[in-house]
Amino acid sequence: MKFTKTHEWIEKAGENYRAGISNYAQEALSDIIYVESEQIDIEIKKGERLGSLESVKSAEDFYAPVDLRIVKFNDKLEDAAELVNSSAENEGWIVEVKILNESQFNELMDEEEYKKYLETI
């Protein structure tokens, strides 16, 4: 699992990758009630909007950690957006994607680097 400074994560899942928001981000958002992503099959550049999350507190966008193409949205979130709160870095994944630039994945922070980064904010 790799992380961004904007608190998204991405990891290999079969032939594709899954992406979502970190535990840190879901704790900051609090009770998530709605999740949406950009359309399936479109290409999104690193740092561009990948979708948004609505909580009882606020609405926030989340961003593509690498250049990617969305393959699938996590359908479980349509009826149970709270999965992002209970399992942000596992069952609460948001989209399945194909990476378009593998070198960008290797540039992201691993879990240890991300934990150190969180200590600075």
C-alpha cells in the first residue's frame, strides 16, 4: 500500500489496483454518508479530482494518486458509505483502477514514510 500527502492510498489488487482514502482522512471527515467517483473508463491525471465524499461535517474531494483509468466503483458504498469509516484501507476502497504510469506508483510513500509524514502535520 502506498500513500499520498493528500491522504489517498493505492495498492495492487489482482491485475488492477484499488484506491481510497487513508484512516487519517476518514477520521478527519467523521461520519461519511455518501461517496461518489468520476465515471468508469475515463482517464484521470495524478492530482486531479477522482471523486468526493460527504460526511455529516463536510464534503471533500479526493484525488488520483497516479495517472489512472477507473475500472470499477466499489458498489458496496452505494448502500453503506460508512464502510469507509469502519474499513478505509480495506473493505472501504473506493475505486478499482488501471495505472497508466507505473513509475508514479513507486514515487508514493510507503506506510512507514506516511506515518512519519503524519507526525509533521
